[in-house]
Amino acid sequence: MTTIANIEDLRRAARRRIPRALFGFVDSGAYDEITLRANRAALDAIRFRPRALVDVQTRATAVEMLGEKAACPLAIAPTGLSGLLHGNGEIHAARAAEAAGIPYCLPTMSICTIEEVRAAVTTPFWFQLYVFRDRGFSQSIVERARAAHCPVLMVTVDMPARSQSHTDIRNGLTVPPRLTPGNVWDIATKPSWVFNVLFGKRRSFGNIEAYLQKRTGIMGAGSWANDHFDPSLNWRDIDWLRGLWPGKLVLKGILNADDAKTAAAAGVDGIVVSNHGGRQLDGAPAAIAVLPEIARAVGDRIEVLFDSGIRSGQDVLKALALGARGCLIGRAHLYGLAANGAAGVTQALDIIRKELDVSMALTGVTDIRNVTSDILYRPAASNEA
């Protein structure tokens, strides 16, 4: 395997190892990908303020997120189709997170089921919920997460309708994957992917497979979301969910300070500042651009986590300096999973952790819990008229 130095190297390796349609699903964004690009551009534009002659021989990266201790301020975000990038992908990712001492969040639209992943790990994982039009089915999913002793329910709130990925449409993405005249050669040149997915536990959305088979069969790019996710979900439903869920309740997909204040008033335990990795409202601001305003709006009333664009430990440190308690990584761990299974996820986590540790030293930070915006560089105001 090619030498891997950073997440971009894992991305290139992933592109070579999995079918074009699946790589496109991971790598692409909504519509013209304006917000997808903005996430990276905004993170790249932030500069650090280096410090010299600070004793940083001992550095601490451990934090507490949503009541759980974590070895560093990082969690694996809920991402669909992991089990199609590599057989039993969710299990591999959950085990890698457990070994690294960080949380893993299993998505509703996982390939492996809640029960299969729970049986494979010792530490209970977080669970992400999409609310379905069929509220009885949604309740049954929540009850399964409770039975698995998941400590956190993360409700995605930025998807009343699914945006279009031009890439998915062009590539004819379906779940489960199927052979077509256009992809026969592409799949035939990926024998290791075929082997490990073929021997995985399943090749469709495990948590909802039986439910959807009665209604749709094979699903095209995104049709399941628009057909089954509930666009009527609103703030009143948060009380309903709280009645079902005794653990930590988190809203994922907050990008507006007013919504953040409402979330705090509604009594949730946390929010994830996120634009869905540029996969929903194209033209929305970069998530990192609105993070400081949102963090100020809620203060210490609820925990603020961050995702959308994280590719390095430097990105994590920037988000913490701007008010996040911790960061979730989606694509970064998927590139590792697609490139090299469980070992690839471990590699992705290790890359980000080491980059974070070094960046702490170079900015004079000895304890990640004490990071403030003072580590960021702000150009002096111009004196010109």
C-alpha cells in the first residue's frame, strides 16, 4: 500500500479501492458543491498564533463529551453506507473508535444493525436518528437503541428534504449495489472490495431493511429519504423524543444561533454545529464560520460539538478555539475504512490525534480543555484612512 502521511493520502487510496459510485457518494456534496468547498476554504483560512518558550513537555488531550470520557476531543460521526465501503464497515469503525478511546455514533442508515454492532464492541456507542413519517417505526428504532444501552441519541434535524447529489445521479448509486452495463468493469477491477463486501453481514440498510423492502425494494440515490423521512418534524417533537429517551439528547445540524438558543431552551443536552458536510443546503455558510456565534449564543447551557470539513488535527484545534467541545469526523474516517478497513480507520484517527498533539505544542497549549481563541492569529487593524 502507498505510504500514508495524511487524510488526503487515505482519500486517494480509497478512490482506487472502491467502486466509483460509492466513492462519489462519500466524496461529493449537494448540487454545485458551493458549501462543500466553503467548509474547507474557511477552515484553511484560519491561522494560528505560535508561541515560543512555553513548557509543553506534558500535554493532555483527554476531554469529557456528553458525559463520557474521551482520549481526545474527537468522535466518529454517523455516516450512511459504511458497510458497503468495506464489509461490516460499521463494526470495524466502532471497534477502531473503542480502541482509540473515543465515541462512535451509529447511523440509522447503517448497513450493520444496532444489535450486530453492539455485540461486536464492549463500550456502548451513540446512535443517530432520522425520524420517519411512520412514528411508530421511529419509536421502535429508539427502543432498540435503548436496549443496546446507547448513552446518546443524536437526532438529525437538517434534512426535511434530501438535497440532490449530481454525482450520485450520474453514477446511478443504488442500495444494495447492482451490476449495470456502466459499472461492470469498474466493479470487476475492485476484487478485494467485492470479496470483503460479499462476505459482510449484509448489503442493505440493516436497521430498516425489512421495513423498506415492503415499500420500495432497491433504492436509488436518495429516494428513500424523500419518501420516508418526516418533513413535519418540529420543535414540539423534541418533547416527544425526550419522553422516549432517558439518556443524552443531541440535535445535529444546527447552523443558526436562533435555533441554537431554542435548542437550549428546549432542554436538549447538546447540539452539533453542522451543515451536513455540504450535503444539504448548498449555499449555506461554512459550519466553522458560524460556530463562534452559536457558541456565544448558548454559552455553557448545552454542549456544542462540531462537524463539516474536519480533515486534520489542526482543524480540530481550530474548532475548539472557536467554541466547540469536540469534533465529529465523517469523510475522514470513511476514507480510511474504504482504503484499508479497520486498520484504515485506526490510521485516520491516529493521524488526526498526532496532528492535534503537535499543533497544541506549537501553540503553547498543554491541556486541550483550556484552549481559547487566543491561539488564533488575528491581523492587526489597518491604520490607513
